[in-house]
Amino acid sequence: MNKLLFIGVCKMMLGLGIVNVCQAQTWDSCRVDYAFLLEDVSIDVTEVEAGGELKLRDTFIQLVETQPPLHSDASKHKSFEAIHNLADFQSKEIYHYQYLRPAARKELKSMTVAESDVEIILPDSNVYTQAKLAEPTVFYQVTHHFGGDYSPEVRSDRLIVPTGLVPGKIDSIEHQQFVLIAKKKDYWIFESMGEQWVFYPQAFSVQEIFQMPEKNTALAQKIKASENIKGQLLMKTGEEVQDAWEIMDVGVKASEVQLGIRPLDSTKGKEVMYIELKPETVYKIYRTNCIQRIKKAEALALAKQKEIETSYLERLAQTKLPISAIHKEPVAKEILTSKFELVKGPMQAEGWYIHEDLRPENMLNVSLIKLNLNERGEIYLQSVLSVDTAFHHIQLSIQLGEDLWKSPKIYKYNHRNVATDFEGFIQESIHFSTNKVPEIIEKIGENIEEPVWITFFDKSGRSHKIALSQKHKLAIRDTFLLYRYLTFQNSLKAEIGN
């Protein structure tokens, strides 16, 4: 719908006492503000305090569930893939002190192992060497060899857990919640399933391994609120309603929202596809029931607009309104001129008005009469006859009730009598004299509901008769009204010039 024309016609409707037709809501009034869905509600788990609860992230649990158990002895690795995958969550390599041999008497005196920076003598008088822990776990548990100090030995590339701590079997607690009972700079101690578990935050990415339970975050409220956008319309900025998508599913994470959508127009597909929701500069969401109300109101307004336009043009055609009314009321001019497109070819001195129902694509394989009007106000009648085989018409008659008009004969050899073969039908056309329009043409506009008969004659007197269609009668009426308006304008210009 032409919005400017719609607004103008609305004013005319209100002036005629037709109210509530043009008071439809705008689409913006149906917008859903979904900024809350794009807010990152992730909680920094590193800020958890003693007494707080954490649980393992699904991505880490998947690693545990898909990797076989490994020996802690680096020389007996069954799979180096496990070490590589665990590295995705590590910031330092994890080592422990593995028993090597009893310490020599000389070593016990100095409590050092000569020429070695990876071997150490522990209080049990044995020599231990650093060995990489290969088992995919982040938790350690105390054995009877533990000396009581949880603090690790931290070096630039590795973290060495204290002797007496061994990797915990995480598969028994992976879906459980962990209660933090002690939080130190170098280590955290959790309790889960009645046991204690030691975790070293300097060696692992805490955010990648742990998450806060949903009940302790704003995520639950975000998920609940997201239910309100199911069934609503999603549109890309700048697209039309026919390109809209229906929101079928909403997947909410702390920092991301996935939408399951399918085309509103089922002819474009019925499959649900998933996209990431972006800011409103990219997507807009509208309430479906609100849009439906607006479209219903627009349809009613459009119907009323057509009714007003029809009535107005009929009154002009029947001279119940002077043609000068178009000049005084810009909306009235828009009602008339909106039905035409002014087309000017590269070799033409002036443009010609093409009625909306007489565009070239609407003129194929039809029979009618039409008026041709240019921007200078010159007008003439044209016949169009479409037949399977050439008829060679040279004349026509127009009958409206008891009124009958017969055209002059324009023979085939005349340049104004042309025929075109469209490979399926022949279209013949006669262009009658410029600026000579019979009176019966104006009567067609005045009596738009009356039948109009067009008869085509060839040079031998054979005839071919058709009834002029309603839309072609309206095109004649509208073109003749525009001709009258241009004539009125030209006379005004002439008066001003004099």
C-alpha cells in the first residue's frame, strides 16, 4: 500500500465520519525487546567462596566418559590422545613424585640426589622422580602416605602435586555437585559423595571445568523468560513480512541464545533450522498476534480506501464533482495518478501514462480498446484484437446501450494499422487520430456498470464482437479523467501566462 496515499485517504475517511479504520498500530508497537536474552549471565566460578557449590561442565564430562583409564606411569601410556585432550583444560602439566629407589647413605646425609633436578629424597628415606600424570582427572585424593600439606610445587611449565595424593576416579562423581569446604591460593578442597577431593586451580582452566548450578545463577530466569518468544515472528532488518520466520524453539545458555526457526511461508520450506540470536540491529522479533491484528486492520483500511477511491472517481466521471477538485485536493490527485506510471522512451519527446491494468505484461492475448495519453495532454483511441489467425480488421464500433459509434477505416497498408505474430496468437492494433476521442468514451466512464460491446470489422465486412471487460472500462474512465485534469492544468497555465 502507498503509505502517503493511505494516510491521505485516511484523512478523507475521517472527514466522511468513517473512524477507527486508520488507527491501526504500527509494527514497532509489536516489537519484542529481547535484549535481556543477550545479556551474559555467566558467573565467574573463580569467585566462589567456601560453602559454595559447583558442578562439572558437560564438555569436561564428555572427555572423561570417552577416554579409557590410563596408568600414571608415563612409560606405560596406553593413549597419548587422552593427554592431548586433557591439555584443552590445562594451563600446566601435572607431575607427581614416583618412587624410584631407596636413598644411598651419602644422599641421606645431604638429602639431595647428585646431578639431578627431577629426583628428590622424601622423609621416608626413598628417592622419587618426577613423572607426568597421564590419567584424565583434575581431582586428587589423600592416601596414607600424605604428609598433610596440600600445597603443590609450582614451576614455570609444571605443577607437582604433593606426595601421598593420587588421581581420583572422577567417573564416580562426574554428575554430582561439589561443595567447596576450603579455598586457598594454591588449592581448593571439595566434598562430594562423602569424600574429599583436592583441586589445583593454577594447573587448570577453572571456567572450562566448573560451572555454577543453574539455581544459583540468573540463567534459570533467563530460560523461563525466553519461553515468551516461542511462536513469535523473527525478521531480518529490512526484510518484508513474507520473509519472516516463526520461532519454534529457544535454546538458552549463559552467554548465547540459539533459535529454532522455520519460514512463516510454508512454500519456502518446513524444516526447522537453528541460528544464533543477534542484536536488534540484525534481527527483530514481533508478537505474532499483534501483527495479525495490524494486518487485519490494514486489510480493512485498504478495503475502505478502495471504496472511497471508487466513489470519488465515479463522482468525478459523472461530473458530480468538478475536475478542479483534483487540483484543490492533493490526495484526490494522488488517488488518480497512483493508477498510472509515466514512461518515456529514449527517443520520445514526452512520456506516456501507462495504466496499472494495461502494462505490457497485461496486454498479451487480450482484445480491448484503450486510450493513450501523454504528459502534454494529447490523447487518442487504440484498438487491440488478439486472434488465433489474422483477421485484418480495419474498423471498429463501440456500443453502449442505444449509443453507437463507428470509427473511420484505417487500412492495413497505413502505418497506424499494425499486426504482430506472437507465435501462438496474432495481435492486431489500430492507432486512431491523435486528440480525437469520440463522445461515447466519456459515457463509458459515466456508466461504468453498463455493458460495452466492441465490434471489429475487416475490409469485407466480416465482424468479430467482444464485451469490454470491467477493468478495461475502468482503465478508460481513469485515463479520460486524467486527460480532463491535464487539460484543466494546461488551461490554468495558459491563463497565468496571459
